[in-house]
Amino acid sequence: METVAQALPSAAPPILRDIENEISIVMPCLNEADTLEACISKAQRAIREHAISAEIIVADNGSTDGSIAIAERLGARVVNVRERGYGNALMGGIAAARGKYILMGDADDSYDFGDAPRFLKALREGNDLVQGCRLPAGGGTVKPGAMPFLHRWLGNPLFTQMVRTMFDAPIHDVYCGMRAFTKEHYQRLNLRCTGMEFATEMVIRSAMIKARIAEIPITLHPDGRKSHPPHLKTFRDGWRTLRFLLLYSPKWLFFTPGLALMLIGAIGYALAIPGVRVGRATLDAHTLLVSTLFILVGYQAVIFAVSTAVFGTRAGLLPESERLNKGFEFFTIERGIFLGLAMSGIGIALLLFAVYQWWAVDFGRLDYAKTMRWVIPGTLFTALGAQTVFSSFFISILGMKRR
């Protein structure tokens, strides 16, 4: 049995010089004694019938039910991965793989490893990632009882559509655990997720770097395990996926909502400054105050988006962005400081005019609605200017090149 001391997720496995097999079939395993033999046997049959140069790797994540003995008896190569987690198990198995291509699939007998030649054919045609699709939207088939109702009709379609929209990924089943890819492509991705998000991250990062992605329909069979329930937890893993999608997309998490909030605030200002009546309601100082809140929160969200994008790019979490690089060329720290000081200058001028009005009445009572039309915008512009100055310094620090 082979033991792998897994590297940190940020470290890509070394490039292998001597390729012994065309394809390595990697099965993550945690107490899969019920189904492991069936999975290995199907893979071996496909390898034999199609004369494929291949190896089968069982990436064991701490099984105690005899799974290791089954794999060794059938001639599979066992890689012991100490760090727990679906992603960790796959990382360990892929790091040990000797093949030019990798096919990964769960060892619960829900996937038919007899499909391996179809995945290999698509890789030979020049694709970087070949994604299986179980859902009818992509031509796949889900056998009765093979997928929980919420997963099939809500979770999977919803998250798949989000990935298609947010990252322009040409897939119809983001959660499908059976997929194949080149070892070279995998090393380029530098994946970080060690849990169930590993598979989703692979699709997202592949789409972000414009890799060649193909999709082939497959059939999902009912889980063959009897001794324990599936490892996937519907709501826990669903939330982790949603959190991951948002964290990987500053545009959808911060930028777009921020612009929307600023637009709502600007509309509020346009209506409240002249005191427009909407039905029986007069939009006045209170509308200005709430609109100011929308603009400030929205502006902060936009700044977060830019900061996150800069940090993600510099840390290698996000691919290089030509738009971001051009933005740095135009929006220098000096221009940011100048813009911020100009905004604060406008704000301070408005506030000073409000003070002048107060002085004009010998610091007595003022017309509340009239004065607030100067005080609230003055406060807004002063705050936006200060945020712009501080953010210009902060984003410039994030954008500094590391040696």
C-alpha cells in the first residue's frame, strides 16, 4: 500500500516525466466495501475490452471496513490519504497518478466505469476537461431512486444555472462526480478546496481560464451502499456550494448588488432634492437620508468587489484579468486620492453652506427640510471622498507585485 503525505492545497503536484499509463482512474474511498469491487471490476472490464493502457487508483481516506483489502485483492493501487475530505482524497489520488489523463468517479456504484472509453475518446480529441452529465438537460439519465428529489429538481439545476450564468461554464450538471481531465490541465488549476466543493471548483476555474470543456451524457444508478448512508449532506453541502460560488465571484457578490444599491440611492436623491410628490407622499429629508444609506453601502460593496478581485488575482485564486490590469493603468493611486479629495471638498463646501445658513439666523432655529437638503448630501460626499482616498491606498497595496 502506498502512503501519500498530502501537500498543502495551494501546492500543485509535480509534473511527471515518465508516463506509464495513458489514463489513471481515481476512486475516492471511505468505507466503500459494499460497492468498491463492482466499481473496480467495471473499470477493469472496460480497460481490457478496449485495450487501454491504464491504472486504477483507490484514494483511501481512512477506511476501516475492509475496502483496502478489496482494492489490493483486485489489483488496484491503494493510496492512503491521511487528510480527511472528498477533495483531499482526490488530490492525493491524482498526485500519485502516473497517467497523462485522469478519470475520477465515486466508488458507490452510482457511476458506470464502463464509460471510461467514452471519456478517454473526448480527451484524445483535445479537450482539457470532460464533464459527465446525469441530468436530462444535457442528455443524461437518472434512474429511479438514484438522486434525491431536492437534488434533482432544485439544488443541482439551481447551482448549475448559477455556474453557467456567473462563470459562463458550458455544462448542465455541475455536481456530476464523474469527469476526466488531463494531468497538465489539473496542475494549471491549482485547486484549493478540500471538501465537496472540489468538483465545483474544478469546473469554475476551468471555465475562468477558458479551457476546452466537453460534456457527455451518462446514467446515474442508485447508490449501492447498504452499510451506511451517502456522505453528501443536502443542506450543509448546498450552503457550502453557494458560499463558494459567491466567494469566487466578486462581481456577483459585491459589484452588481453594490451598483444596484447606488442606483436606487441616486433615484432617491433625484426625487427627494426637489421634493417630488408620489401619490399622497412627499419625498423629503427622510428619503434623502435613506438614499444616502443605500449609496454608502453600495459604494462600499463596489470597493469590496475591486479589492477582492485584486487580492484574488495576486494570490492566484482568480485568473489574470486584462480589464483589471487596464483599470490599474488608468486609475492610479494619485488619481484616486485626487478624486477622493475633490468629493470631500464638495461635501465640506455643502456643510459649510449649511453652517452659513445657521449663522445667518444667529444660530437660531432652521427650516429642517431646507437645511437637510444641504447637510445630508454634504455628509454623503465627505464620506465617499474619505472612502475613496483610503481605498486607493488599500487597493494599491493589494495590487503590489510580489517578488
